[in-house]
Amino acid sequence: MQNTCEKEKCKIWQLLDGNCPNVIESSWLPPPTVGGPPVTVTDCAPRRTMIMIQELSNRLVGVEKSQEDMRNETVWMQVVAEVLGRNSGVDLVAFVEKRRKLSRAADILKVGDGNGR
């Protein structure tokens, strides 16, 4: 992690004689396995916030892509299951729908049992 506060270039820092309200200093110790001296990072809060937003945005794009890939794979599996069902003479779509109805009925019965039945 690098410092994001550039005191020499910052007009607010210069204007307020080093009392910039945006400066945040963070310190931590490296893990014992790594060792070394404490690390201190001086950040400009608005800059660090923008960097973190960009990182989160990039991660969200990755999650969306993987979700779309999984959806596409699911659609492909549904097509394959339907073709296999047709070739074997079994209506897999009807089978899946029947399973869903039975599952819903079981869930309703569980809820009913919790209400004093």
C-alpha cells in the first residue's frame, strides 16, 4: 500500500500549514512470520476512498461475470436434460415441476407444524 497524500502538491495542505482535514495516518505491524518494523501510511481520504471504490467496482464486475457464466451453464444443462429426456421417453420438465410442487408442499407442512399442529 502506498501513500496517497502528496504534501508538496496539495494546495489544502499548504493553505492550512499542514493541518489538512483530509489526512489520515494508518499504522500496523507486519505478521510475525514476515517481521519487520511497523508500517505507516499517510492517506488523503478522498483519494483513498476513490481507490477503494474502484477496487470494489472491479470486484463487482467479476462477480457479475461469474454469475452470468453460471446462468449460461444452467441454461445449457436444462437444454441437455430436455434432449436426454426426449430421447429416453421421459418428460424431465414434468418431473422437475412435480418435484418442485412436492417440495413446496413439504415446506408448507413444515410451517404448519410450527404453528401448533
